[in-house]
Amino acid sequence: MKIRLAAFGSEQMIEQVTRFAAHFEGIEFIPYIYHKIEESPQLVQRATNVDVLLFTGPLPYMHSKKAIQEKKIPAVFIPVDEYMISLVLFKAIHQLNCTQFSMDITDAVNMEDVLDELSLDMKDVYIQNLSHYYDLEGRLNDKEVVQFHEKLWLDGKIQMAITSISNVYAELKRKEIPVIRMIHPKKTIMDTLRRAIMFGELELSKKAQIAVGIVSIHQYQALLTDKGSYLAEHSSLVLHQLLLDFSAEINASIQKVGKEEFIIYSTKGPFEMITNQYRFLPILTKIKKLLNIKVNIGFGFGLTTKEAENNAQLALKYSADNRDKYCAYLVNADKRLLGPLTSHSVEGVHDHGSTSSDYLLFISQKSGINIQNARKIVEFHRMTSYKPFSATQLAEYMQISRRSAERFIKNMVTAELARVIGEEQLTPRGRPTALYQLNDLEKEHA
């Protein structure tokens, strides 16, 4: 099965990434071209039945964060890193004979190291971090970025502007201000494609998990006593037919257990699609329309049929305890309870097993790491089944520089939230890489 990779970017960048994507087998590359970065969230919403989202830079990714969260699909972006900055500076200095310039960068770049390596005088370089131009919703005010470069040009302080933003580049060109764009090196693009494929493979393995659904008529014997055998058996027949139709939609098989219970066997992928990432369960609408009785529905995921059945039984219990006649619950392979799934689309499904706010606050206060990054670190540790990890692995997952990941880890170790447990030698002559593990403190703050 191919990994369906949706890519978002300008026409120029999409063409460049498309060429490099052709080097990889096993992926289906689906381009989404925007004329302005602001269009990227709408394009993300239009992307359906894809495994990974790839953005050609950090800015379209930042603009699309809310849409990405709604999709619940892994997303990566091609970073603006030190290697890319070094190449564009080399071009400006040695090919264009420019030594006075302005530049806008992301906070992932350590410019002091780059300028030191190139022996550049800081007084001739005007650098602005783009984090100053984001609004509360994460959108970039590119007009202010243009003003930053334009003022320096009009004041005679620079010979050229360097930008990574297509909108800013176009506007500076229109104003006849000398400007060059940062071009993503082949290595950076290839590394990002490899990371996207890694996430895609993980998604495909998750979608191949076994899904088991257990559906039962609530208190069937009481219904039989109160309403009589005709109504009870008629309800069972109608429910059976509805479940047969539902099973056909997700390529599932169905087994009837007595007159009041049914078991559905499928895989995770089709179930995710039909529920729109667990937002609602379509069959509940039909049950609500045709049956005026409470139906308990529980779904479970697992690597084996037995594991999925056990999780489905657990989810079924939550459905039975809920007073709502028309709702379902899901327990995934990590034993997390999701629900309730209802008969209509909702903004999101409550994750009853997600990391507790108290625990994240505890980490944040003790380590000085903000809650958002603390959540990412904990989720990364869970995703890797609590195995030892390196700073490089954490950086790839969080899509930050290795230096930033090392700083987070150092804070965690200093706060006694993590510890060094060993080293690994990646190459015979290379330096060994430290391996870390989080301390088991979550139970104390659950």
C-alpha cells in the first residue's frame, strides 16, 4: 500500500519537491498549490484520504496548525535551518558581492553560530526573528516584514534583503528593492521527505490494526418482558440490517451473537474514514431514526483480535453506562478512551486518556519548558513505547533543531524529570550519542 503524501506550497516549491519525491518508491505525491500562504489552511481542509501532510516551509505549517489539529494527521515541514542560511549567505557574499543585508529567519536558526563560522561582522547584518510578527492565531503579518526590510533599504543600511517568504519576496521585487529568496537545499528536502515517509509508514501500520465493534440492544430481556417478543425481535432484525449495511461500507464482517448482540470485525483505517477521525458515527443517525431503543456500541483497536475485543468490551461498558440512547465509545490500542461518538458531527472527541493537565503543568513549572512542548515530549515518549531516545530523535519528532532538543532534555535532566541511561555508537569513528528516558512520574500527577 502506498503512502499518500499531500504537499502544500507555492508553485515553485511544489515543482522542486515533486522532482525529489520521484526518487522515493511507495509514495503517492499529491500537490496542493497556493498563491498566498494564507490559503494553506483551506487547502489542508480539502485534502482527504491522505496519510501525511508536508509543508514546503514553517510558515504555511504555522498558518495551518488549527486545520492540522482537526485532521489529526501527521504533518512535517521543510525547515529553514543553519545549512540553508549558510548557502544563501555564501551566494550573497561570494556571488553577488553583498556584505550589508537584512534577513528574516525563524527561531529554529542559531544565527550567531552561522555568522561566526562565516566570519561576518554583525554590524553589517540586520536580522529579524519572524516570531515577532505572528498574531495570536499564529498568522504572520508579512506587511510588517516588508516594512522591516524596506526601512533599512531606504536608510541606506543594506545592499540587499534576504527572505524565506514568497509574499515578502514578491512585494520587495515590486518596490524594486534588491532581494533574494532562500532556496531549500536538496539535502534538506530529501531529509524532510524521509521523515514524512517514516510518519506515513507509522500511520499505515496503525491503520492496519484490527478493529472490533460490539453492538448490543440495551437490557434486551427487559425489553422482551415489557414490550413483547414481536417488538424485541423486530428491533433485532432492523438493527442487524443496519449493521450489515454499515459493515459493507467499511469492508467488515459481522457475526450475530444471540438476538441482542453483534460483533463487527474490520481494520482501523476504514473506521477512521467513516467516522471522520472519530468525530461521529453515521450509523447512529439511522438507529435513531428507525429504532426508539437504547443501543450500546463499543469499538476497540488492537494488534491482535483478542486485544481489540477486550478494548471493545471496555468501550461497550462506557456506552451502557451513558444515559444517551445514541452514542458509542472507542478504546484504542494504547488503552485510551475516546468518546462519546454521537449521531452528528462535533468539533472534537474528548480523549479521556490524554496526558493530564496537572502533570504537564508540573513538568512545565519544574523544567521551565512551556506546556505545549512538554506535551510533545511526553507524547513522543509514549509513541516510542517509552524506549530510550536521543536528542536527534526528539528533534525530528518535534521538528526543531537538535540544539533546541538538547536544551529541553538538559532542563528535564536538571529537574530530575529525565535521566541519561546510556549511549549508542552510530558510526565506528563518530562520537557516541547519549540516550535518555523520562522518569516515571506521571502516575503521581494523574
